[in-house]
Amino acid sequence: MAKAASRALKARSPEPPPSEERGGNGIQVLARAGSILRTLESHPNGLSLGQIAKSVGLARSTVQRIVAALMAEDFVTSTGPGQVRIGTGLLRIAASVGANSTDIIRPHLIALGDDVGETVDLSVLSGGSVVFVDQVPGRQRLTALSAVGERFPLHCTANGKAVLACFSPDESTELIEKSLADHPDFPLANRKRLMDELNDVRRTHLAYDLEEHGAGISAIGTALIDHFGRPVAVSIPVPTQRFLENRDDLAERLLGFRRRVESILSR
């Protein structure tokens, strides 16, 4: 059914006007395609062509032409008549680009998990979220686990705050707005307190979530910049009572991990 919808969408797309889609305006078309893909990045369940057009400020017919071209490369895929989401072609490219950093960090992630005995998560920035891309489960009887691929808010999680602190105040403010839009179930209680907290994270390289994202679970996180200039975050979620008992020790071990991996990523 999805393929039929895809074919129907392509069939309705008129030939691109030479003045708009070819020659000197090719860069403009690429920029517009990039805007469409960034919009879809924040909406994993997909958007209609009309919603995309409104978000990027283009005519629906222009969006339809560009989406048809992206669909031909599997960069977007149909989720129904006139509705699309990020496609497997783009995901394959993203995975190949990110694999190097993940592979480099993985042995150190395992060592950190062995060291602290708790769950250790690796996550990356995606729109207004951090997405878990790797995890080392804890050895404790009661542990905090989240599925790889799960999306968490930036503004109320340890890994999210660690990522936010990698950006300037203006850039982090922009990302916070995206996070609030993507995760409406987690309102921001105090914006000034969060901005002050991010300043502390920039200084200490440690971010905290004290039951902000979920009752009974607290976490500590840090973020590094990988070979591609992107922030990657490592966090340790722990049942709150055990977290409070071991907070200083977890901080020391996480900073040790950070120093080791940072020296490797900076080569």
C-alpha cells in the first residue's frame, strides 16, 4: 500500500520547471530539500505535504516536486496518500556516518558499565531530542533501562542537558524550544534555572536529572564532541536512592571516562 501511495505521489508531480530545478538554482533546491528533511527529522511519524509546506514556507507544489525527488532516492518514504517521513536511504547514510564514533566509544562504554555496575547509555542529538544509540545494561537487581532508539527530551534529562551545554546560549535556547515542541508532556518549569544549570554544565562537564524525566530515577551525564563535530552524550541512570548514595563516586568515574574518550576523539 505504501509503495502504491509512493507511485501515486510521483505520478502527480509535474516536471520541475527548468528555471527552478536546474542550472544556477541547484543550490537553492538543495537548501530547500535540506529544510524539508530537517522538518521531518523532528516528526518521526511523518507529515503531510501541506504541513511541510507551512513549516518551511514554500508552495505545496514546490514541496511536492522536491519530496518526489527525495522519494526516488529513498531519502523519504510515504506513510499514506500525500504524507511522508524520513526514509531508509537517509537512515543508512546516517548510520554509516555515526558508526565510527560509536565503535570508538563502545569499548570504553562497556568499561564504564563494569566500573560503576549501573546502566550506561550513549545518545546523539536528533532534532529536539536525544536518541539512544547504544546501551550497557547494569548489573544491579533494580536497574534503569530504556530501549535503543528511544527519544528523550533535551531540557529535562541528564544526557539532553549535557548536549545542550555543547552549544552557545542562543543555540541552546533554540534547541530547548524544539525539545518543548517535540515533548509537550514535559513542560519547562523554570527557564532561568535551566540556563543557569547549563552554564554550570559547561564549567563542570556534568549534567543531572533528579527525577525530572521520571519518578524514582535520577541520572548523571556528560557530552563530548566527536570527529564530525557533533555532540555525543553518555549518561548513567540510577534508582534515585542509590543515585544519591553514590552521586560523588559516579561523577568521578564519569569524568574519568570523559577524559579517556576525549583524548581519543581529539586525535
